[in-house]
Amino acid sequence: MGIIKRQASRNTLINFIGAGFGALTRLSMPAILTDMQIGFITMLDAVSGLFVTIFSLGFNQILARLFPRFRDEERGHNGFLLFGVYISLVGITLGSLGYFLFKDAFTPNDPFYQNYEGFVLLIFPLIFFRIIFKNLDGYASMLMNSVVGTLLEGLVTKVIFFLAVLAVALELLNYDTLILIFVISLCIPGVIITAYSFIKTPVILKPSREFFEPQTKKDILHFIGFGVLLGASNSIIFYVDSLMVNKLVSLEALGIYSTYFFAARILAIPARSLSKISVVIISELWKKNDKEGINEIYTKSCQNQLIIAGFLLTVGVICLPSAIQFLPTEKVALYQHHLPVFLFLGLALLVELATGLNSTIIGTSEKYKYNAYFNMILAVLVFALNFALIQFMSLSGAALATFLAMLTINTIRWYFLKAKYGLNPFNSRFIASFFIVLTLVLVAFYTPIFFGNPTLDIILKFFTVCIIFIIAVFGFNAAPDLKELSQKIYSKK
């Protein structure tokens, strides 16, 4: 548990700093760029991300299931690094070919897009370097160092893009150069994580003969197959709302939707930090069949993430109406009209985070296949609900679809772990905390702007929410780990 706390806290700190840059960038972009320009950048990210998620070929699943068996520092972990590079190159080839064959499916009928059609070729280097990063970051995490990947993806890319957007605002760069810098910022982590992985592997060897033994080879192909299915379903889950808004509404609408989407993603920062290192520990606990240890991590992850995500969501929904006042006058009413997008996306993430590490626990268990099954169900739900609700509710429909799908699938995951393994993280403290958080979020959403000054309004509302959550954490002992951490920090002063 000690290594989880240390690395999760470091990752969270890095991610929060990066999120500060990311939030500042994304929330300032509507004041600097047109919604269509924002939409085009989002499209590059979403389309490349779609193929990256599918064609990583399940290497992180292979790591979780097989790396503990091959772990041997003196023998260079039996060539696992080069094996990961080989898998990545195959995935890059297939992903690039897939995009080339089906690129018309992602092409909106928009004059703006046609003017920048040449820039779409940048999706190819994005696929290359993002697959490399995704797979070798997993390898670095299995070496008990998840911080370097977090630093690269969570901070470096965001700082680079922030500086580029600032340069555009100061008229030092134009939009075309901004696109190039955005792509470069997403490629840099792949270059650095590759160098880091080779440096941290004492002996670089070709994959050992054990990789080619009949049973191991069968297992690898099996994990790759499920990895592709899992990746395909994850791609739909992560990107279908943005791509369908782009296709069914407009590139301009995608710019608005993506602004709220990235604002909501701030809630997921603690979870990303926790899950990267927890997968290693939970894998080891499954080897020992230590269900009590797994349930302890499961329970604490649910309770702590509920409080943290609830705090961030409450701050977001109460402060966003005031923050919108800083946009150009012609955009204020438009963004206010679409505020429910942020609420629904935030609630979707709150549900996902409050159910803890359920997906990680299933993915590292002997029943790992069910993760693929559940994700395929979720993918179908997301696609069907988006297609139906976007027609009636436009952008709010896409966000509501995500919330309903997340609520359904996480209920299924919870029941599966309870029925199969007797794991249940939900106690009376959690249930009480959940309803308190939900009430605060909804009250915050319907709280009007009390003061004429947006800056004063944000400051007062932020500190009010802080006081309420401090009372909840200390007075009701809603999150014992957070209380313990704060007491340790206070005692050192």
C-alpha cells in the first residue's frame, strides 16, 4: 500500500499541475480561437486516439498478466521491452492502414475541414508515437515507475500546448503553427518514454524462447485478440460522442462540446494516477489470492475518489457560469445554454470514479475476459444512446448518453465482483457520502451568480465549497485516508 500512496500522490500532484495548465488552455481557447478551430484540433486528437486505443494490441493486458512471470532484472526481464516494441510496430502498421482505408468515415462535410485537409495527414505520426507511448508507459509502470509517463502526458504536453495557445493570443503564432505544435506535443512523450525504457532496462535482450513456447504464444495471441476487442470498445466509449457530434451536428458544435469535455476530465486526474500503479499491486494480490487486500484497495479507492471527484465537480458546476462571463460577449449566451453538457459529463465521471478500481480488478483477475464483454456492452450503449439523444437534445444529448451508459455498466461491474468474488466496497459511510455529494452538486448547479463581479463570485464560491467539504471529511470522517494525510501534513508544520 505504501508504494501505491507514494506514486499515486506524486502522480496526482503532477496531474493536477498539468490539469491547471490544461484547464487554463481549454477554457481560454474559446476566447482566442473560433469554435471550428477548436473542433478541428479535437478531431485530430479523437481520430488518432480511436486508432491508438484499438491498435495498441492489448499490450498492457499482456503486461498485467505475463510480466510478473518474466520479471528478472539481471536478464533484462527476458526481453519484454523489445517484445513491446515489436508489438507496437505491428499495431502502428495496422492502425495507419486502418485509418487510410476508413478516413472518409471521419470526414465532416465542412468547408473549414476541407481547407485544412492536408493537416489531417498529421494523424499518421500521432498514431505512431501515441501507440509507442501507451505501450512503453505500461512497461515503465510495471517497473514500479508510473511517474515518468504521468509527467510526460500529464504535464509536459499540456505546458507546451498552453505556451503555444498563449503565443497565438499574443499574435506571435498563427493557427497553422498551433496545429503543428499540438501534434508535436503529443508525439514527444513517445520519444522520451522509449529512451527512458531502454535506459532503465539493465540488459537489452531479444525476447526469450519462453515467449515462443506453445502455451505462452497461445496466451499472448489470446491477450492480443481480447486487447483489440477491448480497445475497439474503449475507442467507441472514449471517442464516439465527439466523433458523432462532429458528424451529426457540426465541427463548430464539437468545439463547444470538447471545451466542456476537457473541463469535466479534470475529475479523472486522481483516478488515472491511482490506477496506473494499482494494476501492479492488484496483479500481485491476485497471485496470492488475497481477496481481503484487494477489497481494502477497492473500498478505499471508491470512498476517496468519491470525495475528491465530488469536490471538483461541485467547484466546476458552481464556478463555470461565472467563468463563462470572461468569454467574448457573443459567446457567453451560447456556452451558458450548453452548461448541462458539463453537468452530465461530470456526473458520468463521478459514477465511474465512485465505483473505484472495478475495471482494474476484473482486468487483472482470472475473469479478465469479462472486461471485454462489459466494455462491448458499454460501447453498444454509448453508440445507441448517442445516436438517439443527439437527435433530440444535441450536445446535451451526447453528454446524457455518456452518463446513462456509465451508470449502467458500473452497476453491472459492481454486481459481477460481488457475485463472483464477494468484493463489495459500498458500506453505509459510502452511501451517505454519495447522497451528500450528489445533493451538493445539484444545489451548486442551480445556484445563481450572487455578485456582479465574476472574479469575486468564483473566489467566494470556491472557498464556500472548500469549507463544506472540509467539514464533510473531518466532521463525518467521509474519507479516512484523506483525513489522515491532511493530519500528517498539519503535524509537520
